[in-house]
Amino acid sequence: MKIAVIGLGAIGTGVLDLLRSETRLQVGWVLVSQVTPQRLELVQRLAPQAQLLTALPAQAKPDLLVECAAHAALAQHVAPALSRGISALVTSVGALSEPGMAEQLEAAALAGGTQLQLLPGAMGGIDALAAARIGGLDAVSYTGRKPPQAWIGTPAEQLCDLKSLSEAFCIFDGSAREAAQRYPRNANVAATLSIAGLGLDRTRVQLWADPAVTENVHQVQASGSFGQMELTLRGKPLAANPKTSALTVFSVVRAVLNKAAPLSI
């Protein structure tokens, strides 16, 4: 199987590193916003057979496109690939909170006769929540806690002094749609839970900057005809990017290997 990877940040680099020993697949293309000597050197080390480009060539037809970049990549790379019949895996699920984006991607997949798969990323229990929705969900809430430094470079900086925070501070309380729009690199989990469950507008979200935690803490509560669900996941952040849980990288690799495997779970 030949794949294309979008993004060469912390997630994309981690995915390429874990996939380079796999014999069942080959990375043929790595797409970035700008080709630089540093990125070229990195790709030559992690995926020497891959081309480093800013766009997928018109004649290229990978078996799978894997998005590990940012929200803008969905409109720029994923939608056109879907319309060409190329299936895709997406980590930037929060991008679907933007008006019309979900409809655009769905239309592209239908036109290309293919499928877009949204990855659970840093969160577990997505399969259970999606199954519970079939029977009927009444309420879903998500609370995310990260160390203060994980919120640097976000609107949270305007709400509190992150560097001197001595106790937990709630930086957001509202809908999952608004959380994904305000904190696009931090709230993909909330968006994923929403799409699996009650939707972006009916899922309650709280985000906290908490100096008492050293991990990214995700808590989900759901209730419905299936019963009740409570899940807490304490994910270690990526060393290269504290905004992202290491489990996100493993989630991408699992999904890619499942596509290449004769037996998957």
C-alpha cells in the first residue's frame, strides 16, 4: 500500500518514524506548506523513498491520504483528494466545526466514490459513544485539562497569566463547536466526541489550564438509553508539542496499519 502524509510537524514526524520499518506500506509523498532544506533532510531520513511537495501531483494516486497537519489542510488537500477517489484519514477533526466544511468533505467523498475517516486521536471510547448514539443519547460532556504551557499561543493567554498560574483556571465553558473554533489545535478531542455523539452544538465542553497536572487529561461523561459512561484518560503529551497527546500519533499509525492488514480491530 502506498500512502501520502500531509504535515511534518510533531504528529507527522512521529507517524513517519513509526511507519518507516513497516514492510506492508510505503510513504510515497509528504505534503508540506513549504519545502525547506531542514524538512527535506528530515524526510530523507524517515521516508527516503518519498517526494516532499507542497501539493499532491495530478497524476499521483495513493491508496490512502493521511492528514497530520492543521485545519487548513482539509480544504487544501483532503477535499480535492477525496473528489479524485482517494480515501483519507483525518486528525484535524475540529475543522469540521467550520460552517460548510463537513458538507464539503462529504460531497467530495461522494463525488469520488470514496470515504473520509475521522480518527479518535487522543481519546478512547469513540466506538462506544457512536454505538450508544444509535440507541439514543441524552447528554454528553467533555472536560479537558492540560498543563498551562500547553495553552501558550492560544486565546487562553488573554484570560490569565499562564506562566504564573498557581491553581486550575477554566479557560473555556461552552459548546464543542465554539471550543473547536477558539482552540483548533487543542480541542480536536471535543469535536470528535461531538461528531460521534450528540453533535457540536449539544456537547458541553470545559477546558482548563491546570498547573497540578503534567499530562493531558480527558474526561467524558455520557448518558442515554444504553446506560451511563464515564471515561478518564491521562495522556502523556508529545515531547515535541505539549498541545498534543502522544496517543494521537499512535492512533494515526493504528488506523494506517489497519488499512494495510488482512485482519484489523
